[in-house]
Amino acid sequence: MRGHMDAEGLLDWAERILVESDAIDHWQKGRERLEAEELLEDVLGHEFYLDDDIPLEQQADFEKAIVRREKGEPNALIMGYSMFAGLKLVQRPGTFIPRDSSEWLATQAISRIKRRGDPVAIDLACGIGPVALAIKKSVQHATVVGTDLDDRSIKVARENSRRLGLDARFVVGDLFSAVPRSLRGRVDAITIHPPYVAKGEMKDLPDEILRFEPRIVLTDGSSGGLGLVERTVRECQEWLQPGGWLCIEVSPDRARQVMSVMRRGGLRDVTSTVDKGFKVTRVLVGRL
């Protein structure tokens, strides 16, 4: 353990450690500092000022957390929860960790259904439920269903739904297979953050993703990485009502390919949208 330090000294040390780590995906400038601040606040259990003296016991706990993060373990697993659109979500090992950049996916769906009467939204590959629950929080009169192949993720999603008091339904299934048949042709928005990493590109991912994210959330096993996207575009059309929207989150380098898939599939008004705060992803939208 380092000598007794105030919050600023601890954060300076932690930032240096994280910046130098080869196991972390350094996708956003200044992210390391933000993650260190998040871990320190979690250890302390409250907000802090930079000149606060940190008790030695809590300093030791913080240093242990930074060592875990340095080795690639995501903050959400260290803390046991993740924050998404103002929602505190329980996080368990072996489940996909929500990114705050994905809040834009929820925003795109919310803006398209909030003024509709009795809207229906389906979130495919929902993980622990962040997008579905964010939609339900903002559009409380909506019927929201989240579905995922992984039963562990669905169990955590249901736990998050109960804890937050948000009445979204979560089911285990392959794309639309477990969605109630009564919703066929009635859906206003379908969202999906699909696994789109090509099979041959998996080895290039950083340790924090390869070691701590389930393979199923990274790739569908197809050579080009768009097998699940093509299925979604094809199958969504019997579920969307006329004027209903499909919203797909992908990386910028996949955007043109996915837009082509959507257009070839018959969707109209296909557009690429970007959150100016997080330019690392795109949300592509198209309507039936």
C-alpha cells in the first residue's frame, strides 16, 4: 500500500496505472480517470472532494480495486453493478456489461414511440436489461419485452426489473422465438445491439473484453459478423406494425454494411444516427 494520500493523490496514481495497462480498451480519452473516480466513490460509499483524506483501510480497498481493473476486469464486475440511463443495474459475472454509449440506442427507440398510444417495444439480445428498462422508465405506458439466448442474463434482467419496479417482461429465446405471439404485427420499435465481431477478428479484441465478456455477445460466428443482423432484418418484418422502427447499434466501421442489409431487406428511411458525446457507435434506424 502507498503512504497515506488524499483523494487527488490516489486518483493521480490510479490514472497512471490504468493508462499504462495493456489489458484495457482505451477507447475514450480521459476514461481512465473517470473509472478511477467511480471506483473510489464506490469504495467510500459517498461522493468526495479532491482534498479529502482517505482512511487507510479504504485506501487499501481502492488500491485492490485498481489492481483488478489494471488486469482488465471491468468496473461493473468489481463493484457488482453498472449504471445505465440513470438506472443502477445488478451485474453478474458471465453477462454482458452495458456501455453508456448504448444509451443512444434506447433514446432512438424512446423518441419514436413515446407519443404513440399503447406502444410496444422489443429489445433483442437484451442482456441484463438496460435498453428495455430504460425504455420502460421513459415510456411507462409501453409494453416492453426483452429477449436473450442466455438464461443467466435473463435471470439478472428480471432481478433488475423487480429491484427498479419497472414492469418489463424478459424471456429466454432465439430472437423472436419466445416473444408472445399476440404481439406479432403490433410492435412499434425493435432494438438490438447485436454481436457483430467477425469470427476472424475475435483475437484482436482487448483482454477486458475477451476475458470478461461471454463469447455469445461478441460474435455470431459468421465470417463477416453480420449473420444475426441479416436474420433480424428478415424476421422483424412480421413483428413490426406499418410505420414501426428497427434500431440497430453497431460500430462505425459496420454502419454502411448494416444499412445496406436494412435497405435490401425492404426497410425505408434507413438512417445512421450518432450521439455526439459517444462517436464510437452508430444507431441505424429504418421503418417498415
